[in-house]
Amino acid sequence: MNLDRAVLAFAGTVILVSVALSLTVNPWWSALTVFAGLNLIQSAFTGFCPAALVFRAFGLKSGCAFR
């Protein structure tokens, strides 16, 4: 797995967990979904993603999106 796929898998997991928590625990958990979406939009324009820095520190090799 490369860095790009790890970031996308992490973002998808955060969104699904956030939706599940907002439906079962408290509707305010949907704010986490908004944060994840805004972070994905921001990283699409800037190429910077905090999760990519963490995954890179764990030794994942870079893909074509996050160099």
C-alpha cells in the first residue's frame, strides 16, 4: 500500500465512523465528517495533508499525489 491509498482509506474510515456515531450517539459527530471533507478539498489544492505526514513517518512509500 502506498501513501495515497493509505490517506484515502483513512479518510473513508473517518467519514464512515463519523456517520455511524452521528446516527447512534450524537448528531454533532457529523462535524467530523465536515472536517474530513474540508481536509480532502484542501489537500487536493495544496498537496499538503497532515495524515500523509503521519503515514510517511511510518515508512509508507509516496504515491503520485503526496510527494
